[in-house]
Amino acid sequence: AQRVTQPEKLLSVFKGAPVELKCNYSYSGSPELFWYVQYSRQRLQLLLRHISRESIKGFTADLNKGETSFHLKKPFAQEEDSAMYYCALRAAGNKLTFGGGTRVLVKP
Amino acid sequence: SAVISQKPSRDICQRGTSLTIQCQVDSQVTMMFWYRQQPGQSLTLIATANQGSEATYESGFVIDKFPISRPNLTFSTLTVSNMSPEDSSIYLCSVEGWGASGYEQYFGPGTRLTVT
């Protein structure tokens, strides 16, 4: 069975500082990984996916199969980045398995 | 993309009663998913609802407790039966659709259920 782990429940950083959210997974197949974000009073939405290898809102994430990780990074955090972030793995049957989530708080 | 609405947005129910949550999508989709998010926890998949067939339930979830209907390609309902305080959660509906860079899951706003 697949599993997604986000070891940090809360990350508090100052505006302009780098931020890195950790995500590790276990899955026997070829993984498809995502980062979802939920801003205050908004619904859960896709931030980025490993296949596209693009930067969204300054965030990037690289899939490291050797370390089974998919960490999310941003070099300069902004106050509007304060949100709940979930790492997710898409398995057979198109089902998503979510990590426990990391709350990011960017202080002015 | 897909726009999803859920009704009700929130409810407070007494133990032993049942609540049916509706999920409406603005386009036809094959697969719809129901998730539960208990207080302070992550999302857990309850079941996958396909039109024209029985829903597929994940381990730990059973049809008697969470019956699901999927009468057409744009609508589904989840019923939480014989509720107890442990059922207090946010229940989310989601669908998979074609986004800017491939398939992605779109989520409804959730239904916040409190059982007293």
C-alpha cells in the first residue's frame, strides 16, 4: 500500500526567507506526485505536479526516486504563501493518497 | 477544469440520525471521489463512485455506513448513516478532469458535519 509522509505539521518563516516542505512516499509502482494547497477559506487546489517540472507561484518540487522524496521549495516566501500544503500520490485507479499536511505561516 | 458544488455546506446533527450530502459538477465526469477530513487530520478517501455501478469503498469504510448514489455523470450523494460524534468531519467531493498540464483532481468546498 502507498503512503505519504509530511514530517512537519507547521513551518513558520519570515517573509523573504526560503521555505522547504518535506514529503516522502512509499509506493511499489511508478509514482505520480502532486502538491495541493488550501488557502484560508478556499477549497483545496492543485499547486504543481512532478510530471510538469514547472515553477508555480515561485514553488518548485523535484522527484527524487532514490530518496523517495518530493520536497516543495521556494527561495523567497511571501505572506500570501501562508496556507495548508498537502503532498499527494496518485496510484492505480486514479486514487490520491494524501500526506498529513504542513501549515505554512509566513510572518511579515 | 471542473466546478463542484456541495450541499449542505455545514450541518449540526444529532447522534443516531443520517445526513445526505450532495455533490454537483458542472461537466460530465466518469469518476467521482468522496473524502473525509477529520479535525486536525489529512484527507482520507472513503470511496470512488462510478456512474452505473456500485461504489468502490476503501478499507475501513462500508456501504451500510456510507451509502453512495451516482445516478448520472454530474451528480453524486454520500449519506452518513447512524451518526456518532466520531463522524464529525469535513466531507469532500472531488472529480478528476483535464487541467492545463494534465489530469488533476478538483475539489468541492466541503461539507462540515458536527454530530452532537
